[in-house]
Amino acid sequence: MGTPPPPPPPPPQGGPGFAGFPQQQPTPSSQPGFGPPPGLPSSPGAPGGSAAPGGSAPNGGRGGGLRRNAMWAFVGAILASAVWTGTVVVVPGIVDGDPAVQSIRGYHAVDRICDAGKLTAFRGKYKMVDNYPLEHAGRSDSMDVMRCYALMKRTPEGSETTDYATLDIRVELHKAVDSAPEFAAVRQYFEQQKYEITDAPGLGEEAYFAYGDEPTSSDKTFHDINHYLQVRDGGMTYSLYWTDNYQTGKNHTLDRETVRKAMLDDTRDMLKAIGGP
């Protein structure tokens, strides 16, 4: 900031979990509790479906990433519930058995993770839309959660249109459960949905990219691009979700490797900011 969009990676709603709680994105002045949960792929939208900040539609009237926000609260809650049910069937150990609680090591919660981690790589390619990023943190005896949601824009050289992309980051410090089975289930979900999976080097105990590029349901020349970076290190789980869209033959998005490098660089900075190696 297709075919109906794929459901989100399996989030356990109302309790500890790797994905997110479905919440509707507010206006920039809203209180914490913003944005689509990480792991929810973009919803379909027709060209010219919604307006960009200031009343103009990004990407020449397509509405860009902003078109996705209207149905988060309704669709997100339904999909999250359905996918979680499927995950319990695939990996019953998530809810049964006696998981070994893992240490969160040196990781700790901060109030504003994107501010602490700087987002230097992405800020070097985009400007933040006014009042973004939105950030909050929650702490409890069983799990600490940090969240950052950013709406970004850029005008490519030689283009008269503005490209909008969204960045959604969620970090969880699991203190009461073993996060490994659920982390594995999320990866299995991506594999089942035919996302391209590749390892992400030098991050935590295990880390990978998941990538999807698919046409929207309304016009198959319009594509939604979804990049995920998932990391687990002991009881710490991290998810960075970046999404944009383009029209065939009129691609104004960043190329895939540029996005991946920015994801890796900013993720390393963020994990160090919360006590990682």
C-alpha cells in the first residue's frame, strides 16, 4: 500500500497466537487497534474502488492498498475463525498436549517498535502517509505483543501516478506456550496455498519468505503482490507483511528483490532494537 483472495495464515483469535486479531483500520487519529492483521492477504477490489489520502485515487484511480480496508472487520473475523479451525485439524498439538515453554531470551517489549527499529530501508524508498506508522504494544504475564502498521507512498521517476504500499509488522513474545508448532502450521498453510517459500538467512532459529502474486477477482490485469517474512527465535515470533498491486504492462511497484532486501534490513534492525542478537 485474487479469484477470491486466499484466507489468512491461521491466527488463534482471542489469545496467544502468531498471526493477528482482526481489526478494522481506523482513520489516522484513531486509538490503537488498527489495520488488517498481518497474514491476511489483500481483499479483491475493482479499479477505481476507493480514494487515496486527500481524495485522489492512487495508481491512476485503482485505489491502491487503500481499497482493502472497508471489509477488514467483517471478512477478517470470519476468515480468521475458519482458518484457525483448519489449523487445529492440521496441527492438533497447538491445542493439545503439554508444550515445552521456550525462553524469550533477551527480547523485550517496546512501546513503538517501528520507531525503535527506524524502518530505514523502507523510509529510503517511500514517504509515510501523514500520521503513519501507527504503533502500539500490549503486555501480559503470558505474552507481550508489539504492532506497527504503515501506509507508504512513492511517485516513480517519469510517472504521474503515486504508488501506495502497506507494511504490517507484529511481534509476539510467548511466555506461556511453545510457539514452534504454530509457526510450522503457518508455513504449511503458505505451502498449501501455493505461495513461493524461500529461506531467509541469518534470522533467528528459523525464518522464511512467503511470496504470492495473483490477479484480483474483478480484473485479471490487476495483481496483488504479497510478501511475508516470518521469523521465530525461541519464544519470539515476528511477522512482516508488505503488499502492493500493479496492472499488467504498467508496473509501478518495487521489484521483488528490492522489497526483500528492505524487509531483511529493517527486520534485523527491529530485532536488535528489542534485544535480539
